[in-house]
Amino acid sequence: MTLTFNRETYAIAVPIQMQYNVTSRGVGARQCRAPTGVPHVNDNCYSLLAKSQPKVIKTDEENEQAIALAQELSHRVNRTLEESALLDLLVTLIEKYQDEHYPIEESTAHSMLLHLIDAQSVKEPELVAILGSREVVSQVMSGKQEITQEMAKVLANFFHVDTSLFEN
């Protein structure tokens, strides 16, 4: 069965039938129930769906809201199957939005070296000691010289990482 929120349609694992109480004052509270033959499902799920109204994320604000709800669900101790399904849907929607709006560029050996130097607060004299000369360090740091296989081995050993991080 599918649900449609804000013109977006999502498949859900639990079919729902919505009923409305119509009174002289208008439409009353919604009631959710499983169709005949389908076991009863936690009503908490329906209030969660109504609250979250999962949809394709189109703005940073919607992304932040989805992240907040996903974090809330992921830290819930006794998460129900329905809450787990909603969490999976939210994670998929968040990943889609972030892949489209914040693509991660492929790293290069040079960018990886610069990151490791910054992250570990490595100073130039330390690099000179392992690479051999100030000129080589300057050339490698500026990107004017490629990192050789021998340099990759020495750098990987120094930073305690795999040599493949320094391969282009």
C-alpha cells in the first residue's frame, strides 16, 4: 500500500485505512485501523507518520527536520517495526538530498595528505624528517610534485594509514 504526502507517494509495509468521525462541527479526529485480515498495528505509528509526513526533501530546513527525527528514532531503545521502517525511509530521503546538494568530490593523494597534516597538526620539520628535504616537502605540499610510491609508503607509515590513500 502507498501513502501520499505533499504529492509524493511512498510504499509502506503496513496498509492503513483512515476513517474520520464526522460531527455537526465538521470532521473530527482521524482513526487508523488495519484493513480486515491484517493484524492490528501500533497506533503510535500513525501519529508518527502524521507528525513526520515523510516526503522528498527539497530544502536545508526540511533536511534538518528529517535528520532530527531520524536521530530521535535511531536512539529509541525499543523501536517498533513501524518506527524502523520510517527510520529507513528517512535515511533514504536524507541521503538522496545530501547526495544531490552536497556531493563529495573524490579525494586526491594531495588533498588526503593536506587533510592528515591538518588533522594531526603535523609541522613542516616532521615532514622534512620523513621525506628528506624542505624542497621536496614544499613541492609535494603545493601539489607541484606527485607523491611517489616510496613517499606513499613512508607517509602511510608516519600517519598510520593505508598507502592507497596516497595513490591517485
